[in-house]
Amino acid sequence: MNLLFNALIFAYAGVGVVQTIGYWPTLKDLYYKKKKSANISSYAIWTFCSGITFLYAVFILPDLLFQAVSGVEFAACAAILLFSIRLKNAP
């Protein structure tokens, strides 16, 4: 059982890393290439949901790994949303 528990911890951390890498192409398109590659409505929903998840992790579920993974996801979603809005409103 301990082996399964440790494997799940390692897998969850790995998913967090892969998930963060997955946001990079969109962030790069928006920030460096100024390419409108993200749907603002979708990322508004994702940012709201990941923000709630992060707050849950911080205030309800005291698990540092969960807090870190959900915090990075929230930051990535928020950055994509902000970059998309900024690019949309640019002259």
C-alpha cells in the first residue's frame, strides 16, 4: 500500500509538471508572438474554476503538493486570460 501511495504522489507531481508545460505554447503565442490563440470566455471559466480549486487547497485541504499544483495551474490560466484581454484591447 505504501508503494501505491508513493507512486500516486509521484504521478500527481508529474501531472502538475506536464500540465504547466502544456500552457507554455499558448503563453508564448500571446506574450511573444502577439498571436490571439486563446478563447477569452473559456479561459475566464478555467481561471475562475482553478482559482476556486487553489483557494480550496489553501484553506480547506492542507496538502502542499496539491496547493503547489493548483496554484501553478491558477497562475497559468490567469496569465493566459490577462494576456488575451490585453492583446484584444491593444490598438
